[in-house]
Amino acid sequence: MWLSFQIALQFLTIIPVSYASASDQQLGRSLVFYPVIGLIIGLILSGLISVLPVSYSLLSAALLLTAWVLLTGGLHIDGLADSADAWLGGIGNKQRTLEIMKDPAAGPIAVVVLTLSLLIKLALVEIVISSGETSALIWSIILARTAMPLLFLTTDYVRPNGIGAVLKQCLPVKQVKWMLLITTVIALFCLGFTPLLLGLIVFLLHRYTMEHRLDGFTGDTAGAMVELLEISFLLFLILF
């Protein structure tokens, strides 16, 4: 289990981790630790908030957002950019959509979507810093990553190979279900019902678009989902 934790930490952050090798089963079990990695990311960012100047909240928000992107290696932002390009360029054509997502070049729609998403995040982070509600930031990161195992549990992976295919094939169903149950119960106790319900609606809408367009999901659309859920949960937790 320790190795599976290390795999999750290496995949979701830039924190240096070294291990000799891992089996497909250990890769699959890494999904169980995604909420824990979200907690680690959230605690690191909340620690940074404590040393940033509140009187310059916009500057502090920009620095924190930069640290957030760097800490996660821009993984989910990249998925959002690729998905944005593919959704526009591959309208009505599943294969074309998949091909565009594999293209490393970013088109205009990707730039626009990334700019807007980062601007919204910047505004939300500034509110967190000004209000001192760091728990909203931590929980938004945890819950967005909790949605990844849920997606693997409930949705087909459309590409025939790659790490996503391995994770789907070796998913520890029972352990993931227990993890989802425990995380949900703790979140309900800490946050209440409304933010979780609204977050679930965003998840289901995103899942529906993936099913409708691709008959499943890819690594890019999963990354886009995390990015959108981070924004959604942070917004809901600030509002409610």
C-alpha cells in the first residue's frame, strides 16, 4: 500500500518520489490514495497562505495560484486545454476528437479556456486569502481528486492502452467504494449537504458529456474534470 501511495503522489504532484518498479495492481490501488494526495496539496497551499501578506491579497493570490499550478505540474490544466480544443475541433466525430486531444499543440480555444479558468481561480483564491477560509481551498482539492476514482469506477476508458487503461483494468473496486464512502461521510459532516450535491451535479454533467461524445473518458477529459470541479467546489464552498 505504501508503494501505491508513492505512485499516487508521483502522478498527482511534482514531489520527488523514487521506487524500483510497480505492478499493475499497485498502480490500480494508487487510486485509493487520491483524496489523501489532495489533502497533502491542500495543506501545503494553506501553509503558504499563512506566510503570504494578507494586506496584498491579490498579489498573494497570484503567488499561491502559481504555487498550485507548479505543485501539480499543470497536469489537469493540460487536460483542460486538450479537451477544450478537441471539443470544438472534433464536433460530431469521436475519432477526430481523440486525435486532437493527443496533439501537443494548443489552439485558440485552449488559450481562452485556460485564461478564463485561471482568472476565476485567481478571484476565488483571493477571497479565500482575504476571508481566511482555507478549509474551502483544502476541501475543493480533496473532493476534485476524489472524483477521479469515482469516474474510473463508473465510466469506461476509451483508449485501448496507457496508464488509464491499466488503472481501469486493475481498479480495486471494494477499496475504492470504501474510500468514497468514508470521504463522503467526513465531507458531509464538515461541509454539509448542499456543496456536495452541487459538486455531484457538476460531476454527472461532465460525465454525461464524455459519454455522449466519446462513449467514455480519457486522461485529458479526466484532468479537465478535476480542474472544473476544483473551481466548482471552491465556488460552492465560498457561497454556501
